Amino acid sequence: MTKTVLVGVDFGQLEFDLSMEELSQLAESSGAIPVSVVTCKRKSPDARTYLGSGKAIEIRELVEFHEAELVIFNHALAPAQQRNLEDVFGVRVLDRTGLILDIFALRAQSHEGKLQVELVQLQHLATRLIKGALYVERQQGGIGLRGPGEKQLELDRRLIGEKVKMLKAKLAKLSRQRQTQRKQRNRSGTFSVSIVGYTNAGKSTLFNALTHGNVYAANQLFATLDTTTRKVYLGEGCSIALSDTVGFIRELPHGLVEAFKATLEHTAEADLLLHVVDASSPARHTQMEEVARILKEIGADQVPQCVIWNKSDLCQREPEVSLNLCGTMQSISVSARFGLGLDLLRGALHEVASQHYQKPPEDAPVSEPWESEQASSSADNH
């Protein structure tokens, strides 16, 4: 556990306090212990230290007083700003992007998930290589040391570039394998449903409740990174393919979205999205907007959605199904933790799936409960 000072600069944005609470949750999810929280107001970031030299000195004194080992900023820092701050504080500095990457690296379990995170980490590292690095000691002569020489910075960038190229090739191969798996499933005509939503909204808890599964679920950010798909029988010969996916968060690094696009491809190809929302969160509407933005980025914004107002027990909300003017299911209030309203959800899913369900051809193989797509990809690669 690492003693950490959290820093946030208020530029007049809405829900600043909620954003800082989220940063604290992110820090704790990574194994940090926040010992102090520092906030200040500015009209714009300082070019050198982001928050100004006076505030930087104040934070250095807090770091020394608490014997902190890390300072985490609730913002994306430029490489030069991060280095300047480390010089002032005398300890490591991490920005919001680096913190999210660290949590992803901690939680990734499947072979593909680890490759995806490593790819983004290397791309992030490449932007933070220190300019003016020392030459590799090849110009001083000696056996095995003769040669034209190469700057350490250039060497590091070349090695990172080669590793990035290799990782992209591996991920492309896994993506092709997954596309083949999906094509086989699509031939069966099974109705496909993906669970999406903000991190810690209760997606995995809902998934386990509907599938009687044991996917890891916890009250922490990014508890789930690997996509898992199960077949759910809804009665009267009707079944669906239900998938649990990685949660989204505000200011999710673009590189992470790009890296996980292959994993999230099936979300864009689903017949229905269950958008799980923490009904008890005061930031629920902002969170819904963030999810909508990322769904658009991965090409899933045109897939029909049903909003699942989860954790209704925390806000005294009765389980119910809401329909739009056309009589189509629009939202459902549930409590996945206590199983409240799940019968309404299963009934609504049965009704929607029945309208689109296509019986598989007679020569199609019988589908068994599906394991995690990434887990199967991992097995193919070992």
C-alpha cells in the first residue's frame, strides 16, 4: 500500500467534487492510501507545473510531512509537466491516464487483456521518454563496443516501436479468431445482448444474477476487464447470448478505447444493449453521457438500448418496467444485488428476443454455455 497525495485543479467544471471522489476510488483500487487531498482553482493550467509553483511547494511540504511516496493528479499531464513536478516533489507523479492504465494492468487476467494493456502502456511510455538521453556507450571503443553508436532515446523508441508492432500483430490474430467464433454463433440465430455501463454500476452483479454465474464482481472500479459470454434460457424455447463487458469512465484514455475496440466489437454487433446505470449515484446523468460518447466511438451508438436503473434499493425505487410511446421497453428498475425486478427484466428480454428470434438450422451444432471469449483465445495461444 502506497501513501499518496491526491491533487485536483478546479477550472470551473461541473461535478468537480464528484470527480475527486472518483479519483480517490481509482487510487484505492490501485492499492494506494490517500493521506491528503489538495485542490485549488485556476482559470487555466500552468505550462510548467500545471498548478503553479506556489501550490507545488505546498504539496511538496505535504509529501514530506506524510512521508508520501506518490502524487496523483486528477488530470492528464504533459510529459514535461510530470517531470517538472517530480523534480519539485522528490517522488513519483502519476496523472489520471497513468493511474487508469495501472489499474487495467493490475486487473487484466486473460492473455488478450494483458496484451491490450501492455500495448497502451508502451504507447503512453513512448511519449514520456526524456529528451537528451545519454549515448549508448559504444563510441568509446573496446571489444564488442565499436560501432556508430545510438542515442539511448532513439534506441528506446526503436525497441518500443518493435514491441508495439508485435503486440498489434498478436491482437489482430486474436481478433480474427474471435470473429470466426462470432460468425459460428450468428449462424445459430441466437439473440445477442451486451451489458454496458459506467464502471461500478453493477454490470457483473447483474450478469451473475441472470446467468447464475460467478464472474468476479466487487464494489470497486474496473472489477471486470475481460468479456464473458453466457447462454441464458428464458423459457418457451427462447434463449439469448448475454455478454458482460468492461466498464467505462470519464476521461478514459483514447488509447485504451482503441486497444479494447477488438474486444468490444461484439457490442456494436449486438441485437440489444442493457445500459446499466447506478440509480443511486448523483452523477448518473453525466455517467450516462460518458457511456453514450464511448459507445459512439466504438460504433455501437445505433444498437437498440434499454436502460437498467440498478441499485434501486439504495434510492427507494420500486422495480418497474417503463415503456416509450410506441410501447417498446425503455427502462427497468432493478436491484441486481438482491434480485429485485429481475423477473421483470427476464420477462422483458423474453418478449423482445421472441420477436427477433430465429430458430437455428437443423444441421447447426447444439450450443453449450459459452466461456469467456478471451479465455478461449488465451487457450489457443498457450
